[in-house]
Amino acid sequence: MSLEPAGIDAKGYCEPEDVATYFDRFDTFEADTAIGRDRIERQIASKSSKIDTYTSHAWRERRVVNEMKNLEGPYRWESGLAIKLTRRDIRTPLDSDKGDKLQVWRGNEYEDFVESDEYTEGRQEDYWIEESTGMLHIYRRKSFFNRYRNLRLTYRFGKEIVPADIVEACAKLVAADLMESDFYRYTTPGNEEAPDAERVAESWREQVWEDLEPYKEVRGQGLDMF
């Protein structure tokens, strides 16, 4: 299984201007120059991915590719076979044009429920997903070849709105890296001898991880781990 950005919504959680506000002389911070913006945007993308990994959540569209599951578990009347996915906030309906797949192994090849015209997504149809919990339900309207690692999924997930805390965390992580770099001294005249730059940067990072704690995914016993 792999995790990757999906579509235009996979941009970072902050802008170069958000990073610039962490410096006293942000009016001279070259967030708008071609070289400066390119470097900062790369760091924003990197820190945004770190936030996703640390929290096991996303506030943008991301994609899980080829997640393998067993076709086993509790079967509930009018709900189907319940299978817990590794991510929550699933983007539905599943759409083959956007790369989504729900593939069942038939002994010699996979059958894709999303692409096939024989299957329909919906609570009273062939399969459906509880978006907020990440629970997939499949009805046994056809027999399965076996149950072990018989299901392969590719799907999109992520919340639609980025909270202010996540924007701030992203900007502060990038600012901490810049504080320790030559780039900061070159683009912010008068800070060549700035005292305790490393200590300030480290305190910013510590504050970020502390602020992100409430956003971390909590996994109960018996559920798949990230």
C-alpha cells in the first residue's frame, strides 16, 4: 500500500506569506521572489506531508493505493460485510475516472466493482462506505473465491477544510528550518548574528508537535494500524 497526493487539492497547508510572518522583518523576507518562493513551496509540501504522517489525517485530497484487505468479519443484516479501511474521511462516491478502485480477486484476475456496470454503490446496493469512519460494507450477492487478502482498494480521503491550527503548524515548521539556514540570513539583512536561532527554531518545532497532539488518530484494539 502506498500514499500519494490526489488531484489539485493536494497542495500544502500554508502559503509562503504565512511563513514570512514568523520573522520580525517579514517585509524584507523574499517570499515573492522566484527563487525564494520555489524553495519555500517545496518545504511547505514536505512539512504538509509530515503533518499528514504524524496525525494520520489529511485536510486535503490524498490517495491510498492498493490497500489489501481480507474479505472476512462481521456480516450485518442490511449493512453487509464490514471492513475497516486504514483511513477515514473517505471521498465518495468512488469514481473510476478519479482513480478509485474496489477490486475483488476471482481466482485468476481482479474484478473492479467501481468500474463494472454490474455493481452499484449505495446503502441498499452492492457496497457502500461510511465516509467519516472509513468503514466499507460489501453485500454477499456473489460468492468470493477466498477471504485472505482478497480485496484491493485505491481510494481518496481527506477533509475539505484546513483548520487554522494546521496552517500555523505548517508555517511554523517551515519557518523553523529557515531560521537555521543560510537562506534566512541572506534574505533578511541584519540577522547574520541573530542570537539563539537554533533554540528558537527548536522551540517552534516542540510547540508544533504539542499543538498537533489533539489531531492524532486514535486507534482502538483490534483495528488496523497506520
